[in-house]
Amino acid sequence: INTPPQSDGSSAEITAASARLTVDPIAEELRIDLVDMEIQHGTWVSMQPGENTYRVKLSQATKKGTSSGRPVEIPMREIGPETKKQRALIEKTQEILAARSAMGLAVGKLEWLDDGRSFESIAIVENGHNRLRKLDIEPWRRWASGFSCLFFVWVGIPLSIWMRSADHWTSFGTCFMPILLLFYPAFMVGMQQAKDGHWPAAAVWLGNLILLVVGAWWLRKLYRT
């Protein structure tokens, strides 16, 4: 069984010695029975021997629509509440994990420290932090993408004046060179560094900032000539 990709793009693979699917039409549930299950999520592997049962609501399994909770699909007005919900989920999971670990140490259940439930909670926290960073970046990314056209024009106008070419297509094509060589690499670097948590979310404006500096330099050069 392969799970759908999460908000961070990762997915899990579940294998078992045997499996059985049954449907409860009264409760409208899909029941999944797995024996000797193994869960692999990236480099993390969890073994859960014995029989494990999972129930999925049919209304959830057959839900129509393309929204998967990814930050790029969330309306701007809902990003703030969604961020609060994600932080609350992380805090709750950490509290449950800490309480369960403390209880395991208190009663001598050391296997509780590294069993499937503990690793599952750790994965929820890690994925939650990744999603939280994307939620923080998303408003900055949308505003940066919206204003990018303004900075394209900011660079294109002085470049076209400097070229003094009667061929509009030549001028139009040349104006894309700073965009391809400067804007997109800088934008992708800023985006990736922000996703990794190395730079603040405002780093997605790096491409626009570079075009602003280049355009200002070109306009100043034209003004002096």
C-alpha cells in the first residue's frame, strides 16, 4: 500500500504478510486488516508484528475534489487559521509523545520509547514542521509572484531603451535574458533555502530584489548618458 504524498511531498509504503479488506455498509466504513505490517517512510522503517486493524470512513475515501491540504491550495484568508491549527497539532503530538515516554520509563515499558506509535508521532512532528514552514512561506511567495511582473517591466524598459532596436521581437526576447539568468535562479535559491529553514520566508523576494537593483542601475546609466 502506498499512501498519498503529504504536504512535504513524502509518502509511505506499507507492506504486510497478508491483508484483508472488508466493508461495513451500516457504519459506512472500510476495514483494513494487516498482519505483520512494515511501514517505510523515507529512511524510517517500523515493524509492527501481529494483526493491525484500520478503519476508513467511506465518505472520506470517496471524497471528491483536488484539495489535499497543501499550502499552495489554501486561500490566503485561511493560511493564518491553518497555521494555528498546525502549531496546535505539533504541540499536542509532542505532549502525547513526552507523556507516553515518561510513562514508559516509569512503569518499565522501555519498548514504548521506540515502538511504532512513538515513531509515528515523531514523523507527525517532523512533517508538521515542514508544513508549517511552507505555510509561513506561502503568503510571501504569492506576493512575490504577483509583483514579479512589475520588476520584469522595471528591467525591460531601460534595456529596450539602451538597445535602440527597431525590431520589437529582438527587444522582447532580449528582455527575457535578465529574467532567465538572474530572476529564476535567485528565486529558486531563496525558495529552497526558506523551505529548508536556513533563510527567513522573505527570501522568496530575492529574485525581485535583484531585478530592482539591476533596473535601478540601468536607469541611472541611461540618465547619465
